[in-house]
Amino acid sequence: MYPPMSTQLEALGIDVHEGFDAAQLDEFKADIYVIGNVAKRGMDVIEAILNKGLPYISGPQWLAENVLHQHWVLGVAGTHGKNDYRLHAGMGLRICRVSHQAS
């Protein structure tokens, strides 16, 4: 993990376990495990979560259910063209007088 996230978590007193070893599941018990896009089948920790039947959710699904559901969201993803699309979408929203915030 790199700054600025590493320094923000450290400032909040939040410990971080880096790596994908299955042993961390015994040390860091959770109500639900959020699986990010870097985690894949075949990784020890992922296979252990599945084999033990532990509750898990994808990062995007957690974000949608716990944060974004309260907002109107226009999400743009992909390898190329996001900035151009964001500019055009923002202009379209402005023309239609829809309140938006580009970030």
C-alpha cells in the first residue's frame, strides 16, 4: 500500500495486512470480506474464503449497496476515453440543467 492511503490509515490507527495468505482469515475475522479486483481464484485467501463458506462481496457491489445507492450515479469505466466521455457527459448534464459534480 502506498501514500496517500497508507499514511491516512496510519494516521487513523488502522492496521493493514498486506498479502494474500489464508492465515489472515484467522487473525482478522470479519462480518463480510470485500473482494477487490486484484483478488482472483487460485489465491490462497480467496480459496479459503470460498472453501469455508465465509460471507463475501465484490468491491463494486459493496460500494453500490453501502454508499452509492443514496445518489444518482453516472459511472464511466474503461481503458480509454474516460476523460473525454466525462467532459461530454458533464456538458450534456449542464445543458439539461441536471445538477452534477465531476470528479
